[in-house]
Amino acid sequence: MIKSFYPPQRTLMGPGPSDVHPRILAAMARPTIGHLDPLFVNMMDEVKALLQYAFQTKNELTFAVSAPGSAGMECCFVNLLESGDTVIVCQNGVFGGRMKENVERCGATAVMVDDAWGRACDVNKLEDALKAHPEARFVAFVHAETSTGANTDVQAMCEVAHRYDCLTIVDAVTSLGGTPLRVDDWGVDVVYSGTQKCLSCTPGLSPVSFTDAALEIVRNRKTAVQSWFLDLNLLMGYWGSAGTKRTYHHTAPVNALYALHEALVMLQNEGLENAWARHQQHHQALKAGLEALGLDFVVPVGERLPQLNAVRIPKGVDDATVRSLLLQDYQLEIGAGLGVMAGNVWRIGLMGYACRKENVFKCLAALDDVLARLHAPVNHGVAIAAAKAVYG
């Protein structure tokens, strides 16, 4: 007979999901009420306002798609794109490739602008592509590339896209709440994210935001949105303006939205800029320890995310063996490389509730021990001291 499942207590320092704050887990355990209950509708309005703060936007249509970040991505593409459209897609890792998949499944043409994995998207390459393709209507790129830890200059990319009359679609799954993101100030037209990274929340919801210019395209489509569930023309009736009567669309994940509400209240209480500074502070300590150990970062300084640290695996060290020992002996999860980086890098996350001093020390001590046991060519016994020096 199958029995109840009780997971172990892990420390999640991979690319996501990250550790969920106990307050957020407790919020999920609150009594379930109806998704059209007036009190729940009021809470939805608060979620919208809190997401506007997190995204730094005044966009009226800012809400959480009832599905993970991949569905948020699809929501953006299926609503905006129609057959025959041309989209410039900038790819510098795995998730730019997923954008391409979405473009093509909408019957549109993806013009690819490729950059080296581990580097930010090159704004000059983008401009060259826009000059060569005046028919392009959209530019899509990843702000924080989860597969490499590279951070692209959103403001510069959006400025160039707008100069050529294109709207921008930005993946902020790993950046929201962890590194500066200013949707309105930077001219982002459409953005999607996830709850399981720097918001310290559970997986399963995707915050999105659309400008009025983007919604005009949605409202004036020649063809119906190919996804009924993700059709904004329908979802706008459910996530409508505050105080208006809501139209039933689907049964919202009530308790998951409690969790997101609590996560966003906590972000508001900490202060967005304080959250960004916290991720940067602990990144600097982790960086010092990893470099003292002898590990090299994939992404150069200046293009590097604080919340996703990709480091090269030392010669002669087996990726899977190290990660297995960390999980078995320390209940610590770090991430493997993806795509061309599989087997060559580790991705160490410092996101949300996981981004704290004790986790930095735990990760460094555990890596030091495991690598010593495997006789890896690294500098043992110095990582913790290097991190402590950063904390002062």
C-alpha cells in the first residue's frame, strides 16, 4: 500500500526551485475559500498591486498566470504573435531557445541573434538584425539566463528595439526580486517571471505584465488566440480592474495564491532595493569562497547575476558524483549544467530565502569536504575564511 509522502528537509541552492520561507508554507495551509469569494477577489487585487511593485510598473494588466513560468512565457507569445509575424530572438542560453520554440509554434518567423553562452546579449548585434529585418514587430530576450548566470542590459535592449518600432518580450523568471528590474523605466512592453526563484515562493505561478500598447495588439488580432486557457481577452475578465465584477474563467489555485501574496508582502516589507542588495552581498561572499577554493566563474564580472552562480567543474571531477554526495551527505542541492554546458559547470543558486549567510557557509564547507574526499585539484580549507572576510 502506498503511504503518505514526507520529503526530507533540503537546502535548495540550485537554479530553482529555491528554499520556500516557512511563512509562505504556513500561508498555503490556511483554509481554502472560493475563487470568486469577495474576500479572495480583494486579495487578488492586492496581489496585482504587490506585483506592480515587484516589477516596478503601473501596468493595469499585471497578474499571476495559474501555471509555472513556462506557461507565463507561452501566455506572452500566443497572445501577441500571429502567423506571418517576425520576431528577433536573442539567444545566449537554453531559455532563448525556448522563446524560439514558442515563436515558431505560433506560426511566426524567429530571426535568431546568437551570443556565446555565459555572455550577455549584445545590443549591437540586435541592432544589426533589426536593420536587416525591418519587417520585425517584436524583440524577445532573457534578462537573467538561468542556464548560465548571465545578466543582459534590459534598458539598452529595449531602447534599441523601440527605435525600430518593435515591442519587447522579456524573460524575468530568475531576475524578479533578486536583481534590479524596472519595467516602466526601462521600457519593457511584456514581461513574465516565476514564483519559485527570488520570491521565496512555491513553484506553480507565473507573474506577467503587459503595457497598454501590447494589449492593443491582443485586442485587435486577426485570429483567435490559439490557447483558450491563456487568452488574455478572457483572463482580463477574471483579473480585471479593482472593484469590478469578475467573470469566471477557471478555478484559480487558491492556496498557491495565498503563498504568492505572503511572498510579495514579505518583499514589500523588506524593500525591493534591500532585497537586491541582499542578493548582491551574499553573492560577493559566495564568490570569494568559490574563487578561494579555486573554482572559475563562467560569466565575466559586469555581466554576472548575483543569484545564479555558474562555475566550471575542476578537471578530473565527475559532476554527478559531487552533486550526489552533496545531496546524500549534506541534504544540499546544486544544479547541473544545461545544453552545451552539461557536465562542465555547476549552477549554484542564491535565491530568495536561500540567499542567506548560513547557506553560503554550508555550501562552501560541503563543497570543500566533498572535493577533498575526491582528491580534486582545489585549495582546501580556505573558502570559509574568504567568505567571512567579505562579511567583515
